Amino acid sequence: MVNAAGTRAGTVDSTFIDAANEKAFARLDAADPWVVDVAPAGDVLPGYRANLVLTSGAPMEWAEYVGGQREALIGGALFEGLAATREEAIAGFDSGEIEIGACHDYAAVGSLAGIYTASMPVFVVENRAHGNIGFCNFYEGKEPRRLNYGCYDEGVHQRLLHVNTVLAPVVGEAIRRTEGVALKPLIARALRMGDEVHSRNAAASILFNREILPAILDMVRDDVPGVQESMLHLAENDYFFLRLSMAAAKASADAMIVEGSTLVSAMAFSCRGFAIKLAGLGDQWFEGPPPIHQGKLFKGHTEDEITWMGGESPITETVGLGGFAQACALSLQDYQGGSPDVMIERNREMYEITHGENGTYRIPLFSFQGTPTGVDARKVLDKGILPVMDVGLAGRDGGQIGAGVIRAPRECFEQAMNAYAERYESR
Amino acid sequence: MVNAAGTRAGTVDSTFIDAANEKAFARLDAADPWVVDVAPAGDVLPGYRANLVLTSGAPMEWAEYVGGQREALIGGALFEGLAATREEAIAGFDSGEIEIGACHDYAAVGSLAGIYTASMPVFVVENRAHGNIGFCNFYEGKEPRRLNYGCYDEGVHQRLLHVNTVLAPVVGEAIRRTEGVALKPLIARALRMGDEVHSRNAAASILFNREILPAILDMVRDDVPGVQESMLHLAENDYFFLRLSMAAAKASADAMIVEGSTLVSAMAFSCRGFAIKLAGLGDQWFEGPPPIHQGKLFKGHTEDEITWMGGESPITETVGLGGFAQACALSLQDYQGGSPDVMIERNREMYEITHGENGTYRIPLFSFQGTPTGVDARKVLDKGILPVMDVGLAGRDGGQIGAGVIRAPRECFEQAMNAYAERYESR
């Protein structure tokens, strides 16, 4: 049986679904993410192996990774010393000697191509309401050529090494000395200060710096090496916080797993396409084509250069941030195009396809209404409105070439609701 | 001859006025305020004398200061040691042994009652475009009982002493080590981050902290006393920046003095009433009754407690900030009442009575339109729209009891335009 929207979801009792969604939403809304540590991925990601490189999107075979995402995987292998040359790296992936994993399967999320290797430091974010942990690695810095944008050269190598050896140890010690930082109130505050903590993190980054400031000042007095340098680096990098908002969102969304729920618990893409998970269908991905985009390119770049090489930062939209809070961050019009009216309208539209209003994340422009939270796959199909996300845009030749707004493709929701009907219609 | 609006301004050639206003606006728009130092008022305010206490509003005789503003003057005299007891202070003011001055006459602006005494540290803000200097003293801290809100007791005394002996020396050294901080770009940035830098300074305060951070870290390493304590104090005080935005605004507005201009160059009030200056009429004040208000009171307070004890923070509105940028700071609805729609409409209305759009201060919600800048007294009368300001509200028994929006009274503009006609109609 197929319903009006072209799926069989209508065959499952809506009271059952509503109750499940209410529960999933309540769990999401109660999540309480704290960053408590920084540690190498190899030490803390569950089941991590020394020869493992993680990347964004639903898992695929090595041969399916193309373009920038393939380049990023090769760069990761080289950075980690799993191969000495590009050819060795390719051979390693070919033979399976170097393994590839999907970030989400390791409680992590990847920014753009999202490369993780064993030595890379990650934020450890504990969801104190539910006990689960989410991870995200560090922002490489402002330079448009970054490993997660498919680039690997001496500059990228040096900047990653600096993160590993100077920045992350300092930030980690500051976080431990602070005994953790509660991220949800900090994000809520940043929303009042012009951020949506996906494509704009200017306020959140300095608010985070402020949280660790007492520890940093103590560390300067204690002559901990690299503290001043690191603090100044943080102060100059408005995007620093994105990795914390991603880890916080992952730790929050992972608590949504609820039997029978049609709420989306993850959204991500690879070079092949976009994919979502539902709270009621565990770890299964439902895939569609690449997202639909509308963006603004940096000077000197053209539309035909845009390429997809992965992205899991839409975990922020999954929890009611990013595009779902863009009316908080109207100055993004400068960065990713659009007008205030369009941004506000887009943000309002998301209430049509979400289960509820966030209890913590609120929009000043909407009289502090909670952000639209918990995308309901049913509503996406019924209303024909696709979730909107604020993202960075990658270029064919690697590097960031712009920013914009994407929409998740309808096919993912159709796949998901078909699988949902199959799983639940006989109950 | 009296025109439709009840004044004689119509007798002066409008081409002459327009040209003068264009010049005054251009000077205001080109102002480039930098904070370059912190020093005791007695050392740097032009013509300051050891027995002088400054307060807000057009100058008055001692006997005219009543209620909280009188209490604040007495508190100032006691704090400075100009008198040992309240009775001695009153006798000192009576005899003229303790002198009273108006902040504006000393290139300074006062927050609320605005008390300055010789030992109080002030920010020294240099307008690098025009060479003039503006001053403002320090925020006392979050405690609602503050000298500038008409309170003086042991707690107030200790907090002021802490500013004098610990906080200001540290901030001063950090500013000098930084070789000054450009305030205009910082304010422009804060407007993108939810501030209007009058009643909301959360972003500007941490952006300022970030500017002096390298110096602060060096000072920690150099074991400068009080640095950690001071930096943590700054980090916790979201209102810290207001005094810098006031000094920046004063240094900017003072550059507007232009023959023939009807633009407002200052707005201030005392316990007696509101007053304005015009750019084309030098230092003369034009007075009216107290402002018209609409506010939100802190819990436990009632409307009948509201009292006027001075305020010169409307210097921020004079330069296109505060109420003239409140569409940047919609989360103020929480603090001072109102709704986003009302705030946005109020902000838009100000374009009706201003000369131009600010070239630096811009409103994301209005597609980065410059803030309405340079109140034209002619337009205020012609349109019947009164300038709007975001302010803190003082209580009869001292202390802050709420916050809200005030409007300058029409009478000030009538007085000013009558004087203008008298001065210019014969040219």
C-alpha cells in the first residue's frame, strides 16, 4: 500500500508514531552535552584501529570514493604515516591494509570530507542526560586549503601537526582544568549573538574561549608550553567552535534512538549522495542523490567548480541549529548569499516539518520561539518541504570556494519511510 | 515668524542648512575613535580640579539637584574624601567648596547620574580622524546598587575602590601595551552579534577582551598584579563595554560642531529634565521636561518607583547606536520589554528623523543598511517623531530597578530650533 506521498508510511498507526516521536523529541530536547576532554581519536573512538581512516557519509567501498573525498582519504593516510607516498596509500586502500570507516559508526561526525586518523585529537563530548559520548576533531584554521576540503600538501601537513602537537594539548588541558564546559547554554547564548553554530560560530567561539579563560590564565602562570600561541590562535578563528557544536549535536542526536520514531537522527553526505537515518530505524542509512544547493562563491570561483566531497555538519540542523536557526544569524547573508527575508522565511518553513520547538535554543527575532527541532520524515513528504542546511562549498580542485544553503533530497525520505513501513506495518 | 511646526526654523534657507548638515554628518561618519589609555579623571579631563564632582545633564545649581542625583553627588564627594560625612558634603556643596560640573563640559559623558571625581579612572578615547578626545569612567559592576544609580554605602565604596586600584590599572596597562584599540570596527562587529552597545554590550565586551588578550597574557607572564582577577571580572561583566561605546560616541559627536547644522550633537538628562545640543549652536543646551518612558521593571519593583537622576548614555543614539540600532539587538526584548516587531518598527522610524545612514554601523536585519544617524531637529519637529533611546531605569530609593525605552521630549527640539532661527535668520 502506497500513500499519497508515494510511500507506505500511512499503513502504520499514527498514534503509535506520534507517541514515539514525542519520546524521541523529548530525549533530544533533554540532551545535555558537555565537552570534557580532548584525546587522540585512536585512544577514545570506540573500536578505533591504527590503520583506520574515517570519512563522511554513509559507508562505501574504497572504489566509490572519488574526487576530493578520495584525495582527502589519501591525504589522511599520508598524514598518519600509513603510507609514504600517494601510490603506497592507494595500494594500501586497494588491498584493505588501510581501512576506511564512516565517522558516524564511531560516534563521530566529520566536517566536510571529515577525515579522522588515529593520532588526530578529538573533542570528547559527554551527553550528561543520557550518558553517551560524541566526538569531533579540530578545525584546521582559516586557510581555504584544508585536508577536510580534499587538500594535502606541506602546508596542510604542518597545520594539522600544529593542531596535534600544540593547539589540542593546550585546549585539552584547559578543558580538563575547567572540569568540562556545558555546551548547550553556551550555544543558546550564541544564538542571541548572531550565530547559528553551523556556518556562523563567531560568538560561540569567543564564548568558549571565555569559559576556558581562567584555566588558560593559570596555565600561562604555570608556564605550560604553547598556551599563549594557542589562545591567540583560538581568538582569531571564528570557526573554531563548529567542531564543538557538531560533537554536541552528535551526542544529542544519538540519544534519539526510539522504537517507532520517524524523526531524523542524522543527515550526512558523501561524494555519492545525501543520506539520513531515522530514530526508529537504528543505524541504517537512507540514501539519495547529492543535495540541492544555492550558494555564494568566493571571488574568482565559478558555479561549475562546486563539488561534493562529504559533509556531516548537518548534524547541527538535525538538532535544531544551523539552517533551522538561521534567523538568528542574518549576517550570514554576507557569507552565503540570500537576503534577510529569504533567511527568515526559510527558517519559519522548518516549523512545518519538525516535531516541536526546542526548549533551549531560541530565536530572538521570533520572540524567543524555540528553534524548529526534530525533522519528521512523514512531514517532509506530506508537506513537500525539504530540510535546509547552511554549509561550506568545496571546489573541484580542493579547498573551500564558497558557502551556501543546501536542501536534503526527497529521495532519502522516501527510502526511509518505505523501510519504516516495512519494519513497522506488521506490528 | 513661526512655521507650521511651531518654530521659526523655516526662516533660514534650507539649502544652507542641508549643506551644513551634510558636513556635520560627514564629520560624524568619518570619526575614528580609539581607546588609547586609562588615567585618573583629575589628570586628563581638561580643566579638572581636585574639588570638582561631575554629574550628568545640562549644568545646574547645587540646590536644583534632587533625589538620586543629589545622593550621587554626595556619594561622590564622600568617595573622593572631599568630605568626611554626609553633612560635611552637603555643607561643602552649599558653600561652593566642593564644586559641581557637567560631564559634557569636560569632554566626558556620564552613565546615569554620571559621577566623576578626580581619582576615578577614565577611558581616554582619541578620535583619530579629528584629533579630539572623549572620556568615560568605568562600569562599577553588576550589583544594582551603584554610585551612578544614586547609592553610596560601604559596598559601593569598596567596588569603586577596586576599580580605582585593581581593575583600571590592569585595563590601562593592557590598552597601552596593545597601543590602542580601534573602537569603530569593534562596534560594527558587535552590531552583527546582537548588541546595540547601549543597553546590550555582551558581544562588544568580549570582543574588547579579545583585543587586549595578547597583552593580558603577556602581563600574566610578567606577574603584573591583579591581572587574572581583572580579566575574570571583565569576562563576567557584559556591560563593561558601555563606557567605551559612550566615550567613543562622545569623541565622535564632538567632531560635529559645524556652523549652521541642525543635527543633534548631544542628548542628556538630569533629575530636572532632558536636554539636547545642536551641531550648529555650540555648547548651548536646550531643555525640556524629563523623557517619556516605556519600560520593564525588575521583579519586586513598581512603575511609581521610577525616577530620573541623570543620563548621558544617549550619546550612543546621537551617533546612530543604541535605540537607533535596536533591530540588531532583539534579545533586548527580554531585558527592556517590547516585541521584535515593535523594536524593528521603532528602529525603522528613526530613518525619518535622521540625516543619513551610517557608513560603518550596519543592521543585518535591514540587509546591512547603515543605522539611521544624525538626528535632524528640523525633521523631529516636521515629522512629529521623537528620538528613541534604550536606557536603564533608576529607582526612587537608588539602584537600577529596570530598563526600557525613552523618547526625547519635543520641547527640547522646539527650544533648539527657535534659538537656531534667532542665531541664523539674519544671515
